[in-house]
Amino acid sequence: MGKRAHSTWFVKPYVKTNKNDAEAICEAISRPNMRFVNIKTVEQQDIQSKHRVREELICHRTAKANKIRGLVSEYGIVAPIGIAYLRKAIPMWLEESDNGLIFYFRALLLTLQEDLILVDERIDLLTAKIKNNVATNPIGKKLMKVIGIGPLVCSALLMALGDGKHFKKGRDFSASLGLVPRQYSTGGRANLLGISKRGDGYLRKY
């Protein structure tokens, strides 16, 4: 068929049981005003893969940093806030002889530091590949001319937007990201609430 319903939110009204069964999906697709997800190109899938792996590595790095902070806190050492400050603090802890760290823990801390460096290198490598992809993409070059759009944002836009032909106007694209306020209207009075959480959360966080 080549089409998918835009979101499970649009399928829920047609669900008869406690899950999105095939009947509800078919019923939702048959509606004339249903919006559909645009099929990604091979290039968009490639960009998406890089972003997903990079995001996963960042989560691993955060978990590793939190693990280090938790372990050194058992020895009465307060780790500084921020991954950059933590990188500078670890060598200092290893060099200090009177901070209460025993030999075995120092060896463990050195291993954790090496793991942290390895994850950093992998993140930097993927970031460099993403930036190189943007630099060689004609649409990416145009987007980079917009003030406030850097390589990572530009690459994420290329992943989600593609050629942009399936959006009639810019406001439709903003709505697909969830960058529109929720609305509660009654009696001809419109009340705008906070920004909706629907849409592409990964791109919205940039």
C-alpha cells in the first residue's frame, strides 16, 4: 500500500479492544481526511541511522558518567557537574595519593575513564560523518544559511523534512513537530495552552 497512518493517536478512536488491531488500522486508513507518514528515502534512512546511534552513545556516556560520580561519592569525593569538568577531574583523582582511593579502585576508575574516552571518540566520529553529509547535500547547504541552524539541526531537518513537498506550508511542518500550542476553546473563546508534546521529540529538542 505504501502508506501508514500518521500516528497511533489517529487510530485509537477506531480501536475496539485494548490494542491497535488490524481492523482499527484499516478503518482509520479509509477515512478521507487521514494524514499519512511520508515514506523516507534511502538517504533519509541513512541519516536517521546515524542520529539514532549517536543518541544511543550519548545515553551510554551519560550513564557511564553518572556511574563514575556515584562510585567516587562513596569515597567522599564530590564530582563536578558537567561531562567536560568530569573528564578533567578523573586524571586529578588518579594522581592524588591522599584522596582515600585504594589501589584496586584506582585501576577500576582508570578502566572507566578509558571507556568514557572510547565513547567520546565514537560520538565525535559520528558527528563528523553527519557534518560531512550536510556539507555535501545541496538542500543542507541552503538550510545552513539560515541563522540558528547548525550542522546537527540541519541534518535532523533533512531526516524529517526530506524535500518538503508533502507539506503544503511551513506551519504544517511545525505542527508535525509538535511546535503548536494546545487549544481549549468553548463558547467562541479560544484559550491557548502549553506547547504540545506530539510530533518528533528528537528534532524538537534542538
